[in-house]
Amino acid sequence: MTTRGEMPQVRRVCVLAWGGAAVFWELSSPGRLGPSLTTCAAFLLLAGGWTLHVRRGLLGELRRSREIARATQRVLLRPPPGRIDGLAVSAAQLSASKGAAVGGDLYEAVATAYGVRVVIGDVRGHGLPALAAAAAVLGSFREAAYDEPSLGGVLLRMERSLRRHLRERSRAEHPATCAAEPGSPAAEEFVTVLLLEIAPDGSLLGLNCGHPWPYLLGPGPAPYVRPLPGGEPLPPLGVLPVPADVRPYSCGELAPGNLLVLHTDGAEDARDRQGRFFPLPRILAGERTREPALTPARLVVGVHAALLRHTGGRLSDDVALLVLRNDRAPTAGPAGLTGPDRP
């Protein structure tokens, strides 16, 4: 069946085929060269005008599609405020699909009564199905982050939202066979998620469901770059049920002046033409050394530029970055240590 978007192309092909046949007939008729040339010129003008009309329609449709994509991106991946409760924040995404504005990556940071809560995640797959799953998970986080006292409660709410979305999608795709619990490719979709909670004193709690741990960038003339310490990651959401009594790990602290770099796996999995992986820790250390007063926004721009240079502009996966810097005044008290949930 021909879709609505294909109709202008079909009409164009029909017009060109009919025009070509008419021109051939006119020029092949003996003894009518002058009238034939006049008829052909008139037809070519008509065909040119029709082609310009169709082209304008296609360009208008493309502009409307891009406007819709940008609006969708602003709703789903809205830019975070520059500052959240004493933390400087910046986030951005690079899409692997040319001309795409949204994909399966998600991130958000919000200030709550329990501290600043942050999420970053990556949906398996691409296209509209991945976008819908990301919207379900991110929408649930934006509600649960304010309501749930524990980080584990936030994660359980996100898992329930994803499972409900997958069930509804399965029934929509296979309505005749999904009267009960559906079994379909949609049920195999999963989302890697990292949840963090940053307390007023900078101490960090984390829950990781199959996502890369972020990097902590220390200040000073010889800055350090190290993965944020945490426990064994849980399976991605949608693979296995999250335990009802899940408890977050203490991941140390985000001290004043330190930066925390959250990323999706598209960053470290990016390869150059020789198959070498993108050296994210080295790039982060270089950016920090080159600019001691590095802001999150400049760090995001610098890493994205290095990624595009490394891959020659040909990314194999979407890349999302979310960077936070602790601009709060130092507080007295011991730094958090890696271990179980703080009391």
C-alpha cells in the first residue's frame, strides 16, 4: 500500500514517464519538427513548474518534520538549568542518525527534598520504539524523584512504568494474540539506567542497572580521573525484576570543585577507522588540565568535539553526556566512603 509520504514521489514518476513518452512521440513524428519542438518546449516548462511545486511541498513537509522533532526533543530531553541547588549542570546528546533530533538516550537532573537526583539511561534499539520507551522511563522518574523517599523506590517506579509500556505496546502490535500477558519482541526491549542522589554535603548514593559508571574529575594542577566507586550493577530494566528491597550504594562524595561526568556507552564504544576505542578518561584529563576552571558546558562541548574527530563524524551509536560540578561552599565533616547505603 502506498503511504501518504510516498504519494508526491509516485506523482512525479508518473508525470515524468508520461512526459517522456509524449516527447518521444512528438520528435519521432515525420514532417512536424517545428510544431514538435514548440510542443516539447511547452511541455518542459509545464513539467519544470510541476517539479518545483512538488519540491516546495516536500521541503515544507521536511521543515514541519524537523520542527516536530525539535519540539519532541525539548519535551523529552529538555535542557537542564545551568544551576541546580549549588551544582553547575550541562547536558547534550549526539545522534548517530543523520538529521535525527531524538533517540533512545535519556537524562535528567532535579532538585528534591532528598537531594539532587540524577538519571541517565540508554534504551536498546533506535527509532520511535526506543523513543517511546525512553519517554516512559523518563516520565516516571520526573514524578517519582519528588515523591519517593528512597532511591530504590524511584527505581521500582521506573521499572513498573517500563513494563506497563511494553505490555501496552505488545498488545497494540499483536491484538489478536495478547489477551493476557503478551510475548513479543517488545517484551525483549530493555533500558540501562544509572540513578544518583547528591546530598547537600556532597555525599553520593547510586543505583546502577547495567549502565556505565560515571567519571569523577578532581581539581588541582595534577587532576585525577577515576570511575565513581559503586557496587555490582543490577541487570538493565526489563531484563529481570528489580528486587523489592533494593538499596543504593554509597559512592563517596562530590567534593567542592569536582566534576562528575555521566555518559552513555556510545562514548566509550566509539571507534576510529583503525578500530580503536575512544579514550574517554584521557580526553577528560586533557580537558581538565588545559582549563583548570573547567565548566560543565565547556567539558560537554570538548568531549563531543573529540568524539567527532576520533570517529571522523561517523558515530555508530547515540552519545549522551551529563556533567555536574559542585560549586557549593566546603562543609565540615568526613567524606563519604564506598560501602552500603548511608544511615
